[in-house]
Amino acid sequence: MKLKATAELWQKGNWCIAKLPELDFVAQGKTIDEAKANLVEVAHIQFAEMKELGTLKEYLQDAGTCSKNEKGGCYDIY
């Protein structure tokens, strides 16, 4: 699955924070690269858990990140 999202990065004290605002995912690291890598890991873990629970399509639809099909659901994203 490919998904375009905006990554916001900022420094807070000794930590770098990374956020995907469209998905409300946040991670941190001691460097920008570490924060970005941790954010990717958070996204992978969250998507895997939501897929396992059967809630991924609904989550992406609610976040406005998937195209709706004619029945109002998300197009198949797998």
C-alpha cells in the first residue's frame, strides 16, 4: 500500500518529533532521521494492527486518505 502524507518535524528540547497529521501518528528520536524512521515504524505497526482488526479501511476513510467507491466504502487498498 502506498499513501501520501505530510510529515511535520520539529525539535523539542533534546528530542526531534515527527508527526503525520492526516493520520495522527507521532514518534520521536534523538535525530531527525531517527524520528522519521520511528514514525515509519509506528505507521507500519498501526496499519498491521488495524488490518488484523479489520478497521484499516474505515480508519483511512475517516482520515480522508482513501478514495470512496460507489458504495461509500474505500477502494480495495491491499
